[in-house]
Amino acid sequence: MSPSFLQVYDCLRKKGPAQVRSSKGTRYSVEAAITQKGEREGENVIIASPASGQVRIHQDCWGNDITCQRTRTGGIYNGPYSIWDWYRENCDSGNEG
């Protein structure tokens, strides 16, 4: 079972940013933040940043290939070193230190 949004968010706050790679080889820096403006102001968000731009993933769209803003997630979930891999190495119970 994959970790929840809040589990990954909390881990990113403690031990991030994460460096992950998509199935197409794109490298992303992934971090936890709080939305500063707009209709989602004050909400937790996970931000995946490739070389340029960023993908913002909110709790209600966590784990989907498309974000709530209809943007592709960039494959952070399914690459050779995904956000799941990073989470398992850094925050899965028994591995925290």
C-alpha cells in the first residue's frame, strides 16, 4: 500500500527535499510547502520541480497521473526512483533515524 499524502508531506517537511526520477528520466526536486495565494491558500501542497517550472500536487489529487489543475504529475510516482522509493528509504517505519 502506498503512503498517504500526509505521510509523504510530513516526511518531506522533516527530511526533504526529495530527488526523484520519472520513467522518462526527468529529474525532480520534490518538497512540501503551504500554498501562499489563490483559492487554495493555506493548504498543504507537494511541489515537484523539474529543470523548469513546477507541478503542484494537493491532497485531493494525490496519487493520480493528473493534478487537480489538470497538469500531468511528471511521473513522480512511476519512475525508476519514484517518490514511493524515496519515502521507503527515508521515512517508512523502521527506517527513520
